[in-house]
Amino acid sequence: MIYANAHDIITDDVFVALPYLSRRADVFLKIEGFNPAGSIKLKTALGLIEDAERRGSVSVGVPVIESSSGNLGIALSSICAAKGYPFTCVVDPNTSESAIAHMRALGAEVVTVRKTDSNGGYLHSRIAYIHERLQRQPEMVWLNQYANPANTRAHYERTAKNLLAGLGRIDHLFVGTGSTGTFVGCASYLREHSPHTRIVAVDSLGSVTFGAAPGRRWIPGLGASRRPELCRPELAHEVVHVPEEDAIRECRRVARATGLLVGGSTGSVLAAIARREEEFRDRPRVAAISPDLGDRYLKTVYDDDWVESRFGTVRTAETPCLVGAPEGG
Ligand SMILES: Cc1ncc(COP(=O)(O)O)c(C=O)c1O
């Protein structure tokens, strides 16, 4: 297959069965990390950029700015490099060094804000920096993933459509929430095209998106210290808040059980499924979205010293499985 651009390489039809996770359900993980930007955010980035192009606000030479915990920044760096748009990404100390190096290698300017906001996160600080920068450089275009409907639309038109087409029937969907674009896009699509699907939004403990108490978080991707404007909580049948330790444990468990190294937010989604597993009846088909792979987390989620210094204990694959080994396994 020949592609005109690296950012045209989107794999939206890859699923892995996870029989180890449940005896009562068929669980499928939609793998979003097999593209050159390495995450689901390539679809978000393309949606945001193409929308800005349609409106005429972005063209060659016009500087673009966005706030990201890493993945959207990498995807935008890739697209902006190919299109000739100077790109500035505003990140925080939870963004991995490799994500920052990746963006810089693609020609982006990366600015790290270090001030935690009153909710223990950095989102307010990242956005405050963007406002300040826009004052100084009014020609810059802020894509604003947190409020831009083009974010949601990308997942309505691509992620959700391909999810349902690929699996045929989905009884439960577990989906993580950061900007909430994936959740709102997928939930809107499934409520129209598969109304029986039970939608579970998965957030990090410490995130305020669904009105829970703020707290310190370390793993980029899920959660926010300020509710994204896009969020529509009424689309979820249930919200599960997962402590980051549980996400780490599930990342390590799926790695040992299947050979698949997944990113931190995938661990959160799998932890939410494990938590609800006993309630599954009549062998449902359960879908979960894996936004990225684990190579970006080797120095965090998969590093014993990093985990020990933040969470006190290292939970390994030896931790007893919540549901035991698969039949005949
Ligand atoms: C690894 C990872 N998981 C989950 C998400 C959340 O996706 P969304 O912003 O669409 O809610 C992100 C967003 O950056 C991410 O990078």
C-alpha cells in the first residue's frame, strides 16, 4: 500500500481478544497505536487540522499551538511538519522525555509549564500559557482539543464506526477520558447505531472531569484538572474512576498474559473491566479502546523504581488475577 503522507497511515481495524481477563465475557481490545504517531490522537489531530483548513484559519506558514500530555502533540507535530505549519506544543512535567524528543525531532517547539493548578494538575496552567502566548502572537491558531467539536467528530466518524463494524455487536464499551473526544464521539455514535450498548467512561482517580475530588496524577492521557467543554457526562451509563496503581498493575498483567505492551490509559480501562467482570451476564461482547502502546511508558509504568517512588509498592504480574486464569490456560 502506498500512502501520500505518513499521517494518512491510520489503522482503525485491529482488535486483540483478551480471554485471560474474563470467563464470563468475550473481551476485545481495539488497538490504536499502530500508526506513525503511535496513538489514537492521530485521528483527533487530523480532524482538528482539517477542520481548521476548511475554515481557512490554517495554511502554510501560519503557526499552530495546542496543549497536550504528549500523544496529540506528537500527532500534530507529524501533520504540521508535512504541511508546513510551524507548531508549538504546551506540555507539563508528566509528559515523557521521549514524547518531547519525538515532537522536537519533527520540528515542533515544545514548552513545558511547571506550575500545578489548584486541582493538582497542569491543565489550567497549560491553557493560561496558551492565552498569554496568543496575546503576544495573535497570528497563532489554537486548535483547542478540549472544546473543539472536530475532536469528537473524528471519533464519531472513524473510531466508533470502525469499532462497531469490526466487532459486529458490542454489549459493553469501556472508553477512557482525557479531552473526552473519544468518549463523546464513540458514545454518540453507539447511542444512535447500537442503542443497547452500555457505555462505561473510565477516568483516573484524581480527575475532576465527572465531578470527583481532585488529586495528584502521574500518568499522561486520562483525566483532567478542569472539565473539558466537550464532555457530555449524560452519554455514559456509568463512570469508573481508576487509581493509577490499578492501571499499572493491569498494564503489567496484560503484558505477561498476552505479550502485548500497552500504554497507561489502556491499563485503566482494563482495570475498570476487571472491576465490573463479576456483573457480566449471558456472555456479553465487551469492547475496550487501547489509545496507545507501552513503549512510551518503559521508564514509568514498567519501571519498578519509578513506580515504587510514587506508589510505594510495585504490583507485578504475580499479583493474583481478579478472575483467575482462563479455562484450560
Ligand atoms: C494515552 C491516551 N489515552 C487516552 C486519552 C484520552 O483520549 P481523549 O482525549 O479523546 O479523551 C489520551 C489523550 O491524549 C491519551 O493520550
